[in-house]
Amino acid sequence: MGWISSWKWPTPTILRKDYVDGINQDRTKVVGWSGGWLKCIDKKTDRPFVICVLVRRFGKREYGYKDMDSTMGPYYYNMAAVMWLKRELAKRNMAPYNTWEADLILRHERKARREATIKALKPGDELVARDEFDCTNGAHFDVGDKFTFDYFKRGRIHCRTKYGSQYRLTPGIFFPLQCDDMLPMVV
């Protein structure tokens, strides 16, 4: 999984267009892009899949890419692309192709549940710390310490302790992350 670069790609747009043009059109139907993810359908099996196309600048007017499809286990994901994949698999009554694809869908579902939980919070709700942690101001908190929710902004939970000290904390302190219950993999 190395990078492929060329002076023929002076912009990411030209690179992405060439990438789509290079796909075997007899076997694959390209449905569209979702950020850096290409949504495709295998014409032979009618199976939807997504391809993560990472783009990076290599020179003054040279870009390159690294691609990974959903069956290879990309290490980051796009919510909209994964939602499309999940919806298309459900339409066709298909299971995920392998554990990598199932993991992408599972991560999406976990993140959606977590975001819905955070959205449902109202000012004054009580939050309980799941883990022990320290703050940069020297404060130490233990499992079970309680906080009062104020608001959520820019990925941080703004909350107060019972003594009135205000903190901006990551949601992982109070809610499970997308990968908390995943088993470690041995390769």
C-alpha cells in the first residue's frame, strides 16, 4: 500500500478524475464521491463497495494517491460513505463482504448512537466519568466522579464539577468510543 504520484496530476480534482477513468468500467459502476471516498457497485455481483482514495501533495504541482477499498480495512472512514454502503447492502439483502466491511458499518452505528446520546443531553444533566483521568491544570478525577452538563461544542463536552469548576472534556470520558468493545487483532 504505497503512494502513487505523477506530474500528470497537478490538482486533486484532476487526479480523482483520472482515478475514476482508470477503473474497469465493464466490471465496476461508479456511483459517485463522498469526500475522499468513491462509491462503487460491482456489475457482476451487484455488490456495493467503497474505495478510500487518500490524496497528498508531493511537489509544487504534483499529487499522488493511496487507495484502499472497504474489503481491505481502511484505517479511517467517512460517515456518509459508510451510511451509503450500509443502505445499499440492506437494499440488496447482503451481508458485509468480510470483517473489515462489517467493522466499518459497526463503527458508523456506534458513532451515530453516541452522537444521538450527546444530542439528547440537556443542560443540568448529570454525567459520570467512566475512566480515571488528569487535566492539564493538575486536577485528578476518578471513575464515578460526577459532572453537570452545560453544552456540547466543537467535539467537546462543556461541564462543571459539583464545586463549580468548568471543564471541556472529550466525550470518551463519559461515553464509549467507536472501538471500545472491539477485540484486538493478531496478525
